[in-house]
Amino acid sequence: MDKRIRRIRRSRKTRAKIGELGAIRLCVHRTNSHIYAQIIDATGGNVLTSASSLEKGFKEQNKSGSNIAAAKLVGQLVAEKAKKLGLDKVSFDRSGFAFHGRVKALAEAAREHGLQF
């Protein structure tokens, strides 16, 4: 089994548990070049809001989309967009990635800007 398949298996377990709880989830995905965050409703079918390091104006604030500063900025953006929709509580879905580095920075920035999980 390669790394990608192991990560996907870990993410399925997390998503199954969050689905049982019926919670809105903050789903994070990272690549070598960028980081993405989406807030998905409890049924798992609709994306309520999203933020990523590919958005317009992002390059002006941060040169790279693949560092901790970029992850903090994406966390801040997604938290602000969630606040506009009236969302306070979400479940954090790290998609099988380790809670370390960019994923941790995104989560902490989202918490600092008002999301609870």
C-alpha cells in the first residue's frame, strides 16, 4: 500500500465519524504547491464556502502557496467567510494528513478568527 492510499483510508474513517455526528465540516487538502479549505454541509453534498491559495489577490499577500504563512492566511479567509454565513461550529476534517505544519497552521488560524472545533 502506498502513502496516498493509506491517507485516503484514514480520511474515510474521519469522514464516516463526522457523518455519524451530522456536523458541518471544515475539510482541508494540501498539495506540494497549494492548500485548500472547504466548509461542507452536514449531508456532505454541498460546499458552503471555500478558500485556497489560488484565490485572486492571494499572490499579492503571500508569494508562495505552499508555506505556513499561506496556510494561516487560508485559515483566516475561510473563517471570515464562515462568519459571514453565520457558521460558528464545525468539525475539522484533516483528510488523513498529519496535524502538523501547514494543516495545523490553518486550523489554528481558523480558531483564532472565530471558528470552534
